[in-house]
Amino acid sequence: MVPKAITLTLVSHSKENLQRELLQELYKPEILDDMLKESEHVVARRKEVMTTLTALNKADEYVLALSSSIHSANLAP
């Protein structure tokens, strides 16, 4: 029973120390900004998607307007 308790204590201590060291490395101010920065590919892709979305929204407006005018024309005697 004693070896298990010793092993558990050693593992727990090692885990805590390792976690503390990893967090200290992770939150260093000099690398934090680099880790949070988006890649150029993601920025370019977002711009492409926003342009496409704008074009699709305009096309949707045109289709709705055309549909309304056709519907109105069909209702007129």
C-alpha cells in the first residue's frame, strides 16, 4: 500500500509542476500576441467570403424584387 501512495504523490507532484511550467510558457507576453494572430490565409479567406456574401445578398434582393414585380404583374387585370 505504501508504494502506491508514494507513486501517487510523485505523479501528482510531477503533474502539478509540469502544468505550471507549461502555463508559464504558454502565457509569455512575447509569444502570446503571435499565438493569437490570425494567419494571412485566414484573413484573405475571410475577405473572400465577405465579398461573396455581399454579392449573394444583392442577388437575393434582385431576385425578390423581380419575383415581386412578376407576381404583381400577374395579379393586374
